Amino acid sequence: MLVYALVGPSGTGKSTSALLVAHEHNIPAIIDDGLLIYKGKRVAGSSAKFEKNYITAVKRATFHMRDHREEVLKAIKQYKIKKLLIIGTSKRMVDKIADTLKLGPIARYIDVTEVRTPSEIKMALYVRNTQGKHVIPVPYMQIEQNFFKKMITKGKQLFSHKREYIGETTIVHPDFTQGTIHISDKVFKAIVERTVNQFQNLVCNHVEINLYQIPSVQVHVGVKQPVKRSLKELGFEMQKRIIEEYQNIFELELDSVNIRFE
């Protein structure tokens, strides 16, 4: 069997990227947090994200339980899987999974930084740390709908650069997370408004913020009176200050800040 591994710290967006990595390398099967996913469908195993505490979640993810391990091994044989992607937080973890399931040595390790930009990783970490959201790379309807139903929501559909449909994700709020911190959109807008209003004779008319795909801010700025400096120069300085504020306050790296003078 040819085994790949996608490795990176928790919350950096590995599960979201897994479908894209598998598509690019023509890998039909994925092992993620105790699940065996084949051609976009869960075919064996159960997710560590549904465990009640962190310790049992780790055991589930590394196939510590015999019945769980045997179920996945049986499915690998049944579907005649010859190429597989293992997702894990470290090389040690993916090596342990490969060894436990007797898959052979891992042929290639792919670091999450090879497939996600620094901005995307920071955004994923922000969502994980504030909202407790975890992603499973299978469609919503593939998840067992018993008492976990209130904990899961639909994720997003993923497409390749050629607009080919790749698969869907599901968002989960595990029991073992510490909870969530909700920051209102009003707070994000207030930071921008305060920054803009520090400029003499300029006023913030409108703010549009997108933090859940490519983090970006669009600001409509009104010019009350003639200004001494060029608007281009003021715009660059305003962009810089807004980016710095978001980094300092929220630890977020914005992809773009677009200024429109009115």
C-alpha cells in the first residue's frame, strides 16, 4: 500500500484540506480521527470528535481499541484500498497509526503549511480557539444523527481549481473542547471605525467584513474637508493600522483591506 500523511498542529485546517490533498494525489481513502473515508463516504470506524474526553479521543484517533481497529482493517481489505492518506498532528502520530493498522511505512509526509497559506492557518486557529469548531471531511448526512445531532452542522462543498466537485465537510462541536467565545461582528467593525476616525477630516461611513473564507475588510471612508496629504498615502497608512489592530487584538492576519474614499 502507498501511504501519504498530512501533518500539522490541531486546528490548522488539516481536515478541511484533506479532500483537496487526496484529490490532487489521486488518493481514494482517508483516515482522519478514527474514521476511514473512502471516495467521500464514511465506510468504517467512528470519529474521535464524538468522544467525551480528550484521553479517549486520542485512543480513538490512534485505533487503540481492538474492535475499532479490526473494523477499519476489514474495510481496507474489503474495498481493496491501495493508496491512503493519514491525517495527524505529528509524524509520530501518523507513524503510530500506520504501524497499528499494519499499513507499512509512510511514503510521503505533507506538512499543512504546504497546502494552506499562513493567513488560512491563522484563520482556522482563530475559529478553533474561539468557536470550538472541528471539521470532518465527509458530508453532513454521512454522520450518525443520534444524540450528536445538536452538535453538528453542515460545512461547505469543496471544488478543485478546475471547479471539479471534490466533496463536502461537516462541522462538529466536540464535548472535550473548552467551550466557545463569541465575538460579535459589531466588535470587528468598531475596531475599523475607531481606526479610521483617528484620521483628521475623515470619517468611517460603512464597513464590510468577511472572516470566514478569505479574511478581508472593506471600508467606505468619507472625506469631510480637504486633507493635506494625498488620499493614496492616507489609504496605505489606514490599511497598515487596521491590519496591525487585528493582529494585536484578535491575532488575525487579514488577507486584504480595501479602502474606498467617498
